[in-house]
Amino acid sequence: MPTPEEITRHHDSDPSENPWVNGPPAPEAVVIAPYNPEWPHRYQALATAIRAALGDIALDVAHVGSTSVEGLAAKDVIDIDLTVADPREEDLYVRPLGRLGYVLTIREPSWYEHRCLKLSEPRVNLHVFGPDCPETIRHRMFRDWLRSHPEDRALYEDAKRAAVPGGGTTMDYNRRKEKAVREIYDRMFRAAGLL
């Protein structure tokens, strides 16, 4: 189990590392959609297919990100955390997921061996991490905090909407909302007794 210090540390990947498996994606406009009650159902169907494709290789599958928070506006992209024994063993999961249409797009050894596979229809970011990864703990804590704290859910939605007009890449959008995200994380970690 990760320590409180590992969970609360804001970790960035190595800036000298090129994470793009097939080159960076073309910039696209970030569009924030109103909450869609179909998102949890879409996740359930996706999770069922992932588990069927991977069997025991999938140690855990979880709906994370904004589409997992009822009432929160979000990009129409389902974020899923997939836990496997060792993300470096790509042969065990990339090919089976490829048969479902997922494409390995990101490989970040410096960031908990993170891998990201994308599905274009419906749009999915499938994040692959190993067991007891601090990042998956953070993702679930943030999701659960927003589900139970409407004032921070509203703050986060406002930050997302304010971040859109700057244009650029999704990473640019993420940087513009980072201050609000870290403010919420700080409150959440203090409430959990981790800081």
C-alpha cells in the first residue's frame, strides 16, 4: 500500500520522455458536454467487454474521471483505470484489447509505468497501472470526493469551462485547470488525514 506521502505527491512524468507510441495526436477542440446519464451505462458495457477480453489479467477495472461523477459536465470521453500485475507486460493486454478496437497511444515508464489505450467509438481513455498505484488511489479519491461535495464539483466544473477558451491541446486544457484541481486535492487529502 502506498504511503500518504506517495498518495499526496503531485507526480509528473519525466519531461525528457516521449510518451507517444505513434506520435502526438493532432490538436482538437475541447468540448464540455452537460452530464449524460448514459455515461455510467456506457462504462458498464465497456468494463464488461474489457473483463471478458482479459480474464484474470484484469485485476481491477474502475470508472474514473469526470464522466464518473453524476451531475458533472465533462468531455464525452469515458476514463477507465485498468489494473494489471505489470503494465510493462504489454503482450498480455494490448493485443486482446486491440481486438476490441483499443490502440496503445501512450507509454510513460517514469509515471508508474502508465500506459494509455484509446478507443475511438465510443471515446475511451483506458489507463493501465499496476497494483497499489498511488495514481489509481488518487483517481478514486477525487471521484468520490466530487460525488459527495457539490461545492467542489461546481468549482471543478467552473474551472473546466474557464480552461476551454484557451485552445491548444488537451494537455494545455489540463494545465489551465490544474490550480483548481490541486486546491480540491489539498482539501480532500486534509479531510482524509493524509496531510
